[in-house]
Amino acid sequence: MAIKNILFDFVRKYRKLSVVIGSFLFCFIVSEIICRLSYNPASFYTYHPSLFKTLRPNARGIYDFEGYARVRINAQGLRDHEYDYEKKKGVFRIAVLGDSFTESLPVPLEKTFVKLLEKKLNSGGRETEVINFGCSDYGTAQEYLMWREESKKYQPDLVILAFCTINDIRNNHRAFYQDNRPFFRLQPDGSLAESSEIPSPGVIRNLKNQITGFSYFMHFLASKKMQIVVKYDEYKQGKSDDLFFLRKKLGGDFLIYSGFEDQTWTEAWTVTKLLIKKIKEESGLCGANFLLVSLTNPGQAEYLIPEMEKKLVGAYPAAENWDFEEPEKILTAFGRENKINYLALLPFFKEHYQKTGRRLHGFQKGSDTGDGIVKHDNYGEGHWNLEGHQLAAEIIYSYLTGDSQPLYPGAR
């Protein structure tokens, strides 16, 4: 009764304020009900004390910011089916580490290169599980920590590191990213020192994340805000030709093609190479083979074609000396020096574009992914579309099952 009396006294004393608060709560509740009936949230991430973020266990929703997919995260926080840590006898198990390209939210799970690869390997009569450990915005440091803390528990026979050259190098150096993600520092003796434990996101930010994760209406507002920011960026840049995406990236991720070098950039590459070696070495200690696969970047294959390169240089003369194969050349030499199995997808994607003229990055508005109709056009930009995933799976499958490769000998 005391609480009831206090509330009545508050309402009488602050009548106007009470009306405002009551109206706000009423509108919020009605909006929440409407969103829960008609809107599927895509709040798939949660804070992690050592990885900074991971996929949120058992999260479900529709991802339509790019492509369209009905997404379900499993109980272990992976975008995959449920798997036990203990591997069944006779099963050959592959762990795929990577970032958003591996996570593959824009396409249905069964149409990701990870699951397509699994299907193709199983068609040969050998029971195989290919498990997706990808998470958006991960660099090699987080992928290594994911391997160390989670992936190796699954007892893989083969570890594939899906390496995204457009940002994985920058992801691995504090100078390029000011968030709380984990980093490894290069020591004077050439070794790596792990950063201290990641600080908590703070009370206010944590509360915001919890509310956004729980409330469909708040998530709806957050997603619309993101779309408005992107649309405004497009308006400022002027999406008038094929160079739009490049204009957004000039001076940023596209530095990997420019031959630019300074102490920070050189150190970022050095840290990245050492992290790749750590994953390979620790995979070996667990009895698993290792394969480094470099993915492709938006526009990378297209700008290797003389006609597109001429158009690029005409608009941006500074790009005349750019080498869109530079990252692959660096990784090829690195793999050879360190006896690392390395597969570059770029030559195959270039060949595909030359033959078909179809782009393997981005989605055309109105196209059907199998889960639904694509709402936003970003054809030529962003992540792989359905055809890109299909081609990547075919290339990796051919590499693993080729006569010269001992990486898929059968279950041990």
C-alpha cells in the first residue's frame, strides 16, 4: 500500500510529467508489440572478455542489411549447426576461422562456402564436418584467440584460415583501430606479446546493448539509423559509376594495393604473419593440418581487367602504380618461406569475371537468396553473393581433393 500511495502522490504532484511518462510508455509498449509481430531483429553479437565480441548463443533473426538470410546462431555462439566438442569416430572435421566473409550473414547457411564445401566433401563418401568459426570484424588476432579458446576443442583434422586482405592486416594493429579488441604487440626480440584483458564496455554501453538485444523496437530504431547513415554517405559520395565503392575506400583499406609502407604498416604485416604462423604451429601440435586461404575483395578481380583498370586510372591517376595482386604476392612468398599451404582465390575469381562479366560481390535489389528477397542494392560491393560462395567452395574443394594435396586424406 505504501508504494501505491507514493505513486498516487507522485501523479497528483507531477500530473503533466506523469501524462508524458505514461504516454511514452504506452507508445513504447504498442511499438514493441507491433515490432514483435512484424519485425525480426538481427542483434547477433554479445560482449566477450577476451575476444571483445562473439556471436550471441541461440540468437535468431533476419539479416537483410545486405543480401537476405534467416539467421540462427547455435548454442556455442557459432553460425552453424549444433556440434559436440567430441568428434564422432571416423569423421573428418574441418575448422574454418575467419571474419564476416566466413560468418556469411547475407546468405542462407546452407549456401555459405563453408556448408557448400561440407556438402561437396561428403558427396565423396567420406563423412566430413566443416564448422564455421567466423565472426564479423575479426582480425587474425581474434581468429587466433578463437582457435585457442574454442575451435581446438572440436578436435579438427584440418584448420582453414580464411584471410581477408582488405582489412585483416589493419585489424591487427592498435594504430588502425581504437576499440577494445585484443591486439598482439611486436616485441624487440621479434616475438608477440598479448594485450591485457579487454575492458568491460561500461555500464551505459552494456545497458544499451542489453536493451537493444531484448527490445525489438529499439533494435528496429538502431537498424534504421544505420541505414540512414549509409544512405547519407551514398548521397555525399554520389553513386554514379562503378568507382563508388573505391571512392569510399580510398586512403583506407585500399592502401594494401598502393605499395604504401611506413613503420606502422610494416609492423602490422609482421604481426599478421606471426599470428598466422602461431595458428599453423598450434594446429600441428593438435594433430591438424593447416591451410591459409586468401579471399577476394570488392572490385579486386574486376580492376585486374585492362578495361576496368584504365577506367580506374582515368578517374584516379594515383592508382596507376597500384597492384591489386600485391597482398597475394606477399602471402605467396610468406607461405613458401614458412612451408604453409596457401591457396589464393583471386586468380579464379578474375577468370570467372573475364568469362561471364558477373560480379561475385554484392547483391542486386529484388534478387532471391532462397530465404527472401534482397531489399538493398550493393552489387559489386560488400560480401560474396550466392555465386561467389559457390565458386569459393568449388575452388577450395578442388584444392583439398587434388592429387598433390595431402590435406584431405580421410578421417584419422
